Amino acid sequence: MVVKTKKLYIYECALRRFADIWMEAKSQSIMLESYAMNGGDGPYSYAQNSLYQRGLMEAAKGMINEEIAMKLDIQELSLAASEPIRIADLGCSCGPNTILAVQHIIDALKRKFQSHSTPEFQVFFNDHVSNDFNSLFASLSVLGKQYYAASAPGSFHGRLFPKATVHFVYSSYALNWLSKVPERVVDKTDPAWNQGRIHYTGAPKEVLEAYSDQYAKDIDSFLQARVKELAPGGLMALLIPAVPDVITDPQITIGSEFKLVGSCLMDMAKLGMVSEAKVDTFNLPIYFTYPKELRQIIEENGCFSIERMEVLNIPKQHIVMPDLRQRMLYIRAILEPLIKNHFGNEIIDQLFEIYSRKLSESSIFLNPECQKTTAIFLLLKPI
């Protein structure tokens, strides 16, 4: 009887431990899933509200063509007789942008192989596990089978593929997302505690430093993972949202639309619609790097040589999104999942109604001269 009781006790302890581990994993999974954009093809979806991101992709199309033509060494790739060329789009989200980008890359690769035997192509679409892969693959099926497609769910800040298996890595408008909110900004005892704000825009320098430190760690992890996954002779093309190294006008802020969303949440807190403490613990895991900062991170990492680094000539937001509603929908498509995960679904419509009103009353946000965000094209090769 004593033996049986002891076994039961051990079993119960093991069961509780398993439950703790499962709950911790579930909590982490929820946090990661919240990074995905709005899925589907409705009025608030990323698919319907990502024309600005498409402009970034189109601006880099010629550069990708040139770099594949000049820098991709077919002999160095050493493809086996039946081996496909494997392409990965990291942070693909859903909608037409990733499909168009992958098609551009494949077209460039086919031109490169036109005097050789053209291999088959395999494409891995990567994003967080809650990304709307169903809509993405439904769109692919309509286009017909031009390559073998697969999803690779998970965070690109860590390993996704076996060693030396990917030949071309691409990522557009995704590496401004951090792996997590910097811990310092939600620590009340830290000078970087970001009370009453949801982003580093307009915050004390300690908050910006916390974000910058987290970004450096994340890019280092990203590069460490990719150098293991890229096959010999492989290339990586990255389109990264950024800001100029020097901003001359102190009245112009970066990420100001995020600051505006934060002010809307604080207004709602004052009206008792949300808890102010809840706002204090909500921060966006988004950071816009500087060209000099990014170059330094890559050089200190030491895994890749910078084959090309150039600031892209991208369209201004007022051209792509000429009216208030489009600007609101653009921000909502990006931030709604994060906000829902933290505050719940009930506040969403009213939050963006307040946001639209504040946007319409501003002389800064809709002024094209105040847009200083840009993007960097990077072509990297493993050292």
C-alpha cells in the first residue's frame, strides 16, 4: 500500500510539472502568434492594406535582378543532379506581396540558369504560427504550380531549416519586428520603464537604448541562424525599414503614428474604457534601425560580407495612401492582432475611430515632408 501511494505521489508531481511546462509553452506561443498581421482578405486585412510594403518590394526588384545575375555563382552552389533551388521568404505574412516577390526571384534565377539545365524550385514561406497560411496557399493554387511550396512556421530569430539547405533567403519589411518587447521597458524599477507610452517615439533616451539593444541582439541571432542554413554559394537579400542616420528637424519624429495610437489608448484609459496599468504594460515590438547602426551590427557579427547596401527610393505614404481611411486601415492591419491580444476585442473599433479623428486634426501626420522613414536594401553573403 505504501509503494502504491508513493507511485501515485510521483505520478501527480510529474503531471503537475507537465502542466506547468505546457502552460508556459502556451503562454509563449500566444505571445509569438500575436505578431502576425490581420489575415483574410477583408477590409482590415493585411492583404488589402499593404500597398506601401509592395512599393518597397517593387523598388528593390531591379537590385535583386542585378545581384542574382552578378553575384550568384552557379558552380559554387554545387547543386546535385536532382536537387532543387530552395528559396525562403522570411516574415512573408499573407496576401499578394510575398507571391509577387518570390516570382521576381524565380524569374531572375531562371535567367541566371538559361545557359544551364534549369533546376526545379522549392519555396518556403515563413512567418509566425498564427499567420494566415491558408489564404496564402489558396492564392498559390490559383496561380498554378510553378514551384513546390511549403510553410515554415516559427520565429526567424532562430533556426528554421537544416544546415546548408537554403540557396536564397529573402525578407521584406519584417526585420523591424523584434523577437520580444525589451524587458527593461516594462520594469517599473528600471529608468527605461515606458509608462504611458507604447513605443520609444517621444520617450526618454533610456527607452530608445533598450529597444536598440534588443534589436542588436535579435539581428545577431538572425544572422547566426541564417549562416548555418545557407548552402555554400547562397545569398540573402533583405529589405529593412529604417530611418536616416541624421534627422535635421527635431519636430519630425519617427514612428509618430505609433505614438498617436498610444495617446488614443491613454485617452481611453482616462475615460475608464481600459486600465491605465494595462497601457503601461503594452509596448510595440517594433524598431527602425539606422544604416550606420545596421552596418555595425553586421560587421561585429562577422558571419556575412556586405555585398551591397543601399537606401531604397520608395514611394511616400501620401502617394500610396492618399486619404485618412487608408492610413487608418494600414495601421489597423498591422497592429490589431497585438492590441486584441493585450486588451481584448471590445476596444478595437472605438480605438481606431479615435485614431482617425486625431489623424484628421493633425498638421504633421499627413504632411509628406514629415515622412522620414526609408528602407535599406542589403545583399549578404556568408563569409
